[in-house]
Amino acid sequence: MYIPRSILVLIIIVYLLFLTSIDWINEPQGAWFRPFFVGILVVIVAAWSHREQDSDEL
């Protein structure tokens, strides 16, 4: 089974985000914009890894 690189990177980032979000939930003085910052970072990394694919891989 072939998994595209962009999907694999997205899965790894979501997994790491889940691990760190447990600490963020327990922290009462956290910044409100942190989830949005991480979300845009995930979108940028996925778009960058998808850009590197050839047209034959799509």
C-alpha cells in the first residue's frame, strides 16, 4: 500500500500535536492562539511536502 508523503507527514504532525496538546490542556495560563498557530503550521508543512511530488505521483 502506497501512502503519499504529504499524508504521512500530516499523520506524524497530528500525532505529535496530540501528545503536546495534553500538556496544553492542563496549563491554565496558556495562550489562546496556540492551536491556530499549530494548525497553520500543519497546513504549511503538508502543502510543502505535497509540492515536491511529480505529476506522475498524483
